Amino acid sequence: MERKNKRLAVLVGCNYPNTPNELRGCINDVLAMKDTLVKRFGFDHANIQLLTDDDPKNSSSTMPTGANIKQALSSMVDKAEAGDVLYFHYSGHGTRIPSKIHGHPFRHEEAIVSCDFNLITDLDFRQLVNRIPKGASLTILSDSCHSGGLIDKEKEQIGPSSFDDKNATLKLSDHKPKTIPYESIFQHVSSLTNINTTDIGTHLLEFFGSDASLRFRLTSRDLEEGVLLKPDEGILLSGCQSDETSADMSPNMSNGKAYGAFSNAVQIVLKENKGKLSNREVVVKARDVLKGQGFVQHPCLYCSDENADDVFLLQMLEL
């Protein structure tokens, strides 16, 4: 009997309630995407794992901590076989951290900010993508600031070189950038330890131990030599380029319902285009939607040449 290919998803929405970093639309984003995955892309509810921080009564295993997010992603990849479609949607804060690689004093690395501030970096996503079985695919949609390049060393297909309105400014009010400055993150994590050091990795390792990002567990020499690359099936749709912010829209600007600008743009693109769309088309059309709405964030696409023109989430049927 022929094996039926699996469709697996991990959806993470971090609103950081009752904190100075609170957002409004991130959980709405992933709930909307869950509905879309089931109705349009053939995902089974049982194969979609949802991690959100909206309910303090949530069990510790369903809160979007750094350890829980990485465990959910690792478990999804462990289940994957050739032909399977894997999807990770993240809506929440992003940040950039100073590079530890010698000779790159102004370089930064991208990371997402879990609800407990245990950063998940571009190197963690590279390691995850490297584990994908041949013939399977992992699509990552990150609606967060500085999300361009979130898979370390993935090939840029649509990026900063693809537009010429760099000096534009956001024309909308009632929005909040989905970023936490590095200085604020450092201040928070350093308060969790009794160590006197300016190295954020040391603080994260002290507090989170083996659950801390791989980027902080490798030596500078290991980082300089780089993680072994191989042809992969990783696909990143980022809400903006690495030096930009992504917007979280408040209810006042969205008729009572908050949302992430990029997640919402993708939903609009999918609703207006019932047929199959390539990964490239989704990003280009989402850029057009955001530009028409007055946003100046520029979604990017990182993947192999083949995957750039492959069908988004390998949609099987025309609607």
C-alpha cells in the first residue's frame, strides 16, 4: 500500500501579555493560518501543533518558550519522510545580536524571541533544515522584525536588492514594530544571572543550559568555520529584510482585530488567488499588498532556485 505523504505544522504566536513588549495580533495570525492550512492545503488538525502565550492556564508544554519551540520543531522533523510537507509559522518579536565571528565587528545575526527570551537564532534554523530528509520540505514563515536571513546561509531569491524605495517611511499609525532591541534583551537576561559579563551568550547558557541556542554553545572558531552546508529543502518567507521591522497592527487600525502586517498580507494573497502560487509569487504579491496599504517593510524569500518556483506548501488541488 502506497504511503500517504504527511503534512505537519508548528504554529507559534507570542503576544507577550502584560509586559512592556506586548503585541496584539500574533496569536490571531497563527489561528488564521491554522484555518487556512486545514481548508486550503490539506493539513489535518491532529498534525498541527499550536504554541501560544495567551492563557496563563496553558500547560508548561504549550507555552512558546525557547525549549518548547525547538522541541516541537525537532519532533516535526523527526517524523518527516520523503515527500512530506513541513511548515513553521512564527509571529512575534525578532531581534539582532552582535556576531562573534572575528573580522565582522558590525555584523549581526538574526533571532526570534520566545516568550521566555531564550533566543532561537539563524544557526538553530540552519541546523534544523540540515536534518530534513531528502525529498521532504520545510517552509518557514516568520512575521517578525529582522527576519530576513533567519536560515543561516540560505540563498537569497528576493531580498534587499529587489527594491529601490529604501528611504520610504511608514505612513500608518497605531502600529508597533515586532522587535525588542538587543540592549533590552541583554538587560533582561543578565538580570537572570549573577555573572558580570557583557557576553549575552554566557548569560543565556548560564540560565537555560543546553536549551540555549547552538550559536552560543559553539566556539568562535567553530562559528568561523561554519556549519556544514548541503543542498536542502529549507524555504524562508520573511516578513521583512534583516535590517527592517515588521508591523503589528492594533485593533484601532484593523476594524477591531489585531494582526501582523505580513501574516495578513499573505492571507489576502491566498484569498485573492485561488489557484496554485509559487513561493516567489506569494512573496512578490505580499510585497504589493503591503506597499498598497502604506507599509514599507519588504518580505524576502530565501531558498534554492528550484524551491523559489515550486508551489507554496505544495498545494495539490485548484480551489
